[in-house]
Amino acid sequence: EAQVTQNPRYLITVTGKKLTVTCSQNMNHEYMSWYRQDPGLGLRQIYYSMNVEVTDKGDVPEGYKVSRKEKRNFPLILESPSPNQTSLYFCASSVTGLGGFSGNTIYFGEGSWLTVV
Amino acid sequence: AQKITQTQPGMFVQEKEAVTLDCTYDTSDPSYGLFWYKQPSSGEMIFLIYQGSYDQQNATEGRYSLNFQKARKSANLVISASQLGDSAMYFCAMRDSGSFQKLVFGTGTRLLVSP
């Protein structure tokens, strides 16, 4: 079954304590990305990766890091979390390229609810 | 820059009735795709329907259809015969060939279906 798996699904942490949200996909997709969702703002892209060792900033990258050492994994790292990073986070994967715009080629994980106190 | 606008923060509909959720978009790229997602209270993003800019016909998927008016840059979602389980947040999103690496989302519309 095609899947994007995120962990943890729920986390409450304290300001400044480094944390990593993992994301793994089993579809051999080249492209992966992270979004955060905040009330009234919809989803906004944090970082994306076009392939192994190729990453770039999205619209709201401040306070986050990513890495892409393997094709299947794309962890999101919060080095020093702050309360304004309290949000719902989504990992997504899809086929890269201008072709293949079919809607169901974009797969989302189930979301990770993160609270920073 | 690409932009998606959903002007309805909330909508109410009675069970079995049809409802239209509005979405307008802005892009200068002739090649783009429009998506609708459903987000129930559990949080996951569920893909509903997709419309490509070059598609000749409006997309349909079961009870979901997309009223695509290219000249007006609108892509409204129509849900027919609403069910209680349709109560959720709905997001319109777009990806174009100039920024194919991301989806641009609207702010969402919360739909409540009453018995």
C-alpha cells in the first residue's frame, strides 16, 4: 500500500528542546516536502527536496532544518523549538516533473500535531 | 505569484442537499493543476478531485464535481447529496509548472452538514 508515514503523530515539547519529526515514503518518489498548517492560513510549505541530497527552502523555512540522505526519508528538524512553531505538520511526496499532474500522485502523511510550551 | 482564495470561512448545508464551495485562483502560467482536499477533525488530508488546466471537461469523482471556469479563474467544488460525514474542512490548492515543487493552498472552508 502506498504510504507516507510520519512520526510522532502527537507531541508536546518544551521550548528549546531539539526534536525531529520523521517522514518516510514507500513509493520511490523523488520529491518530498514539508508543510505546516495554521488556523486561517491554510498549509504553507516549509522545505522541499527534489532528490537525495537536494533540498531547498519553501515559504516558511525559518527555525527548521531538513536532510535527505535516503530517497525514502525526509526528516524535519527543529533545533530549538519555540511556541510559534506549534502547528500541524504534514509531509508529502510525489513524482517530480512537469508531467504527471494527476491529482492523486501527491500523497500526504497523516499529520503531526506539535505543541511547544 | 500563485494565489488561492477561498472566501467562505464556513458553510452550512442540510443532509441530502447539494453545496458549492468557492475557490478562485491566480496564476500567469498556462499549465497548472487544481486540487481539492478534505480534512476531517482527525487531521489527515484526503484527496478529493483534480482538474488540469488543459482538461476539456469538468472533473467528477462520485458525489464530487468541479465547476471549472477557466476565464473566471474559478474552480468551485460541488458536493451533491451531502452526508453527515462530509462535515470537515475543505481546501483548494494549486500547482503550476512554474512552481511544480509545491502546492499553494487556500485558507479553507469549514462545512457543517446538519441532519
